[in-house]
Amino acid sequence: MKLFKRLSEKLSTKTTAPNHGMIKPVDVDFDLSKNEFLDNLTKHAVDLYEKKCDIKNFSKLVLSDPENTTHNQLVEELFKKGAVDPLEDEKLEKLADNSRFLRDLGLLD
């Protein structure tokens, strides 16, 4: 019997895993202000990641074939059909006053 007790004590001490760096979900203090801060931080990080991906994909598309000039023909056809020129002074003025556009460019907070 003594041998069995000693063996069981050895095994029980070896099988308990150390609790380094682990927390019990029951012991977590759910502070709402911290959760709100982390939610906003996560949302901001996702927005920055999406913006970075958009810029990367746009750059890849624009720089894919600089010798391709078919876009000029497409623009000329659109103007013939009555499309409005976005580079007119009036249109540029409206775009310069567009706060959403300026925020997207990072020029406004």
C-alpha cells in the first residue's frame, strides 16, 4: 500500500501543469471601458488594414502595364456619349470642399 501511495503522489505532482501566463475566464475583470477601447482600437486597425490593401491593389492595377493606352479611347467614347469631365474647375472645387474625401486622404481628422 505504501508503494501505491508514493507512486500516486509522484504522478499527481508530475501531471499538474504549471499555470504560467494562463488566466481563468472566471477571474477576468470585465471592465466595459477597456472593452470599448479595445473594440475601437480593433475597428481602427481593421480600417487601416483595409485602406492599406486598397492602396496596394490600386497601385498594382495602375502600374500593371504602363504601355497600355486603351483607357484614353474609353474616356473619349464616354465624353462623346455626354459624360461630365471630372477635371472641370467646378468639379474640382466641389471635390476640394468634400470633407469625406479629405478625411479618406488623411488630411482631416
